Amino acid sequence: MKADPVSFKRAASVSMLGFAIQLSFTLILLFYGLYAQDHAAFSASMFSLVGVFVWFSLLLLYDQHRRERLEAQESEAMAAEANSSVFEEGATDLRIASRRLGTWYRFVIPSLSIIFGASLLALGYWRFAVDKGFAKPGQMPDPHSRGWVIAIGLVIAFVGFIFARFVAGMSKQTIWANLRGGSAYSVGSALLGLTLAISQFIDVAGSDVGRRVMVVGVPIMMMVLGVEVFLNFLLDLYRPRKKGVFPRPAFDSRILAFASAPDRIARSIGEALDYQFGFGVQETWFYRLL
């Protein structure tokens, strides 16, 4: 796909939509968690809150890409009319948007990655320290508004996963690859919504083990993802840079990326089975059904 202002404007529009959806998830989980004293839902809202800032960062990044392409087109048009090498040298010095975009990838995105990683670690540790006592048998308070949390969880799971799959499909295009960072947090919120609903179904069956696991599981997940961000950041320092390829942000979770694009996992498993058995397992009707 051609890297033009229209393509980057579309990515910015999708980032704005992702920002709005993620903000809705955050507010719904936050208000329900406070109203019903649901500690797992409140912790999930903290994770979703980090995703709000991730989507906002991507919105600003792709808007800067759009400005850089507009500036490049104007410079090329003016250079073609002037047909002067002196003008071309001066036009290079005037590429303000291009320099700003370089600053984004060189300093802003790495700094934001560190902030997001530190936020996940800090929020995860805070919620774990506050809620770990509820993980003990007999300590979990009785649930309130169980029907509401089931409905909220399933809606977030459905909307979050569908949107994450849509964005994951867009990110297969090179110029939209960094949208994966936002889709990871959308699918993360979807998984949390689904597990919140499942924990309530388990509670209805007569055991609060699901709710007790969730109350500490969400903070642990946040801390794991925070550590992953810092590991990505350190590995990116030694990864060779390719000209014309936009670097992948450290806050782009490789762990959650598998959940937003499960077809990649199925393809990898299918290729392994083809190699192991010596024929096209992926072409069989049973594998296609799975």
C-alpha cells in the first residue's frame, strides 16, 4: 500500500475510534468496579486505562505521518516547478514535519514505552498489594449485580475482540503495522471482560475460585506485560534498523498480539503438522473445521 496522506489519515481515524472504544471500556469497568466493589473489574479498568493512552499516542503518531507526507508532496511539487538544486537543498532544511516524525521515533515513542511499562508495573503491584487478601478462601465478599458484570464482560469481550481482529488485519500492511500496539490492548480488555463473565458463571455453579483467581490474576497480568515492555525496549536497542521500515514500539505486546491474531497460531501449528506427518494436514476437512 502506498504511503500517502490518505492512508495515514485512515490510520489516524482508526486510532481515534480505538481511543473512543478503549475509553468506553475503561469508564464502564471503573464505574462498575466502584459501584459494586468488584476489585477484579476495578483492576481491569486500570489496565484498560493504559490502553487509552496507547491509542492516543498512535493517533498523534499517525497524524504526524500524515503531516510529513503532505509536506513531502508540497516540497516535491515546488522542487519540480523551480527545477533548481539550490531550492532542493533549501527545501530539505525546511522539512519541519519530517524532522518531527524522526523525533517521535527516536525519542517520544521510546519514552512513552517506558512510561507505559512503568505504569503497568506500578498499577499491577498496587492492585496486587491491595487485593491479595481476597484470594484466600472465605475472604471474597459476596458479588453484587452479578447479571450486570456478566453482561458488561460479554459485551466488552465481543466488541474488543472484533475491533482487535479488524485492526490486526489492517496492521498486515507495512505502513499500518504499529496499529498492533493498540489492538493488543483492545484484545487484552476483551480477554479480561470474558474472564470476568466466566468467573461469575463459576460462582453461580457454587465456587468462588474464579473470582478469587481474577482478583490477583489481573494485577499479575499487568506486571507481566509491564516487564515485557521493558524487555522489548532493551531488545530494540540492539535490533538493527532498516531504512524505510518504521520501528516497532516497545509497548506493542507480542504476547497479546497472538490473541488478536489467532490465525497466525493456527497457521504455525498447521505448518508444523504438515512437516511432521509429511502431507497437507491443513487441507483436510477436519483441520479446516477446527
